Amino acid sequence: MKHFLDIADWTSGDLGTMLELAVALKKEHRSGGNKPLLAGKALGMIFQKPSLRTRVSFEMAMQHVGGHALYLSPQEIGLGERESIADVARVLGGYVDIIMARTFDHDHVQELACWSPVPVVNGLTDYSHPCQVMADMLTIYECFGRLEGIRLAYVGDSNNVTTSLLMAAAQFGLHMTVGSPDGYQPSEAALDKARELSQNQLSVEVTTDPAAAVADADVVYTDTWTSMGQEEEAEQRRQVFPPYQVNDDLLSHAADHAIVLHCLPAHRGEEITDDVADGPQSRLFQQAENRLHAQKAILVYLLQEAAQMAKKGNKKDKKDKKDKKKKK
């Protein structure tokens, strides 16, 4: 069973196919609607934390391709508390065709996948945000017509989005620079994993200098300074991160054609100013819309893969039965 938990779990070829599918599905949707590729299919959506983009984009993605989605709130499941993760995976997997989980702990989505009889998609964890970054890659591709060789600068807190961007840079051949203060930079484990994925071809630099990080960048990316679950650190972080704010001055160091990305929600006036978020270089809302199309492609790809595996399994079962009859 194939799951979509981390960019690093897939080959660059598979990821490229998903992006090509996202491009085609977006074009088809805008030309009159998508074909019902997932008619009769159901997506179960597990949430441990609130969401706007994740819930709506997954729900509408299923609707666009003829399926439907079921929202399950934290109170309804109590993942790992009211009921074990293994039991939730096996029960829910008997009702739906695919599961999306937005959890705090990455171990939780991994355990779901371990026990689930259907594909599991990582809607966000504390470690990675692969669906968001597939939407980011789609946005960059739409703006530049390519991914390989693009100079991507990330400034701010090196969080789950940064980790997934590193893996995507390794898989798609982007050059990446990370500008983060000491104590908030990517882990060596994440950097080593990204380099391993790229067979040591990844060009990545980590610096504490935000201006150096965005110098000549094609894409300037930022995210909130304080993620969900880090609220107690918010005041401390507000003292550390102001030099990393994406504003007109910082953006002046990037290439003239640079675009600005932010996975949202944005804390305007903190990590990004209104002038930049609403300015001509902003692609924030194109990027947000692309969550829908990228995730639609991931769902279609996974369920088509699952169907092919089931078909192969049925053929093997029939062959085994025939072989047994011959032996008798």
C-alpha cells in the first residue's frame, strides 16, 4: 500500500507525474469541470488541529472528481486517547477508500499508515507538510515554466514546511537557501536526508543573514514565526525574528522577477508586510488555490495506484487457485 506521508518517500519521477496530473486537472477544471475519476470513492479526514485550506481544499478536491469527503473533528476521534491509532486506522479503513490526517505528531500519521488498509495522506504534521509543498512546486512551475535550477530562498523559522521544501528541492533540482536565526535552523538530519535524496547534488546553504539568503532569489518564501503548539514561545519569537520579516527592503535583494510565497495563515505585520503580501510579486492566493489542484492529483494518483495493486492481487489469487487445482 502506497501512502503520501513525506516528499522523501517518493521518487522524483513519481512526484513529477503527480505535478503533471495537477496541471492537467487544473486546466480541465477551468475548462468546464473534472471528469468523475473518483466516483463512489470516499475520503475520511482526521483533524487534531483546526484548518481552513486543508479541510476545504481536500473536501472540494474529492467533490470535483466525483467522490465525497467526511470531516472528523478532534472530539469525535481523540486519536490515540479515546481509541488507539491502530484501531482507528483499521476501523476507518473499512469505511472509506483513503484517509487524510492533520496531526501534531508525525509518529501518529506514520502509525495510521502502518495499520491502515487504505492509502493515508499527511495533511500536516510537526515534521513535514508535503501536500503544501506540492502546491508550492505547482505554483513555481506555473510562474517559471520549470523547477530545475530555480533559486528558492526561505526566511524565518525552519519548521515543517522548510523540511518539505528541502526534500522537494532535492527531488526537483532547485537551489535552496535558508535564512534563519541560530536555534531555529533546519536540523542536520533533515539537511543530510535532502542531500542523500539528491545524491549529493542538492545546492543548499543555511545562513543567519536574511539579506544574503534572498540575494538573487527567484522565489522568496516565508511562514509564521510561531506555529500551532508553540504559543508559549510566541513572545520570545517576536523578539528574535523581526530581521527576517519579508518586506520591501528585504525583497529588494532578490531578483527583480522574484515571486513571494507564504503557506498561510499569515500574521501580517510580523513575518510579512501588507505591501508584500498584497503586492505585485505576491503569489500567495494562487499558491493557496493550488492546494486544491495538487491534492486532487495526489488523491487520484494514490487511488489509481491502489486500484492497480488490487487488480494485480486478484489476478494472483486466481492464478494461485488454478495452480492448486492443477496440483490436485
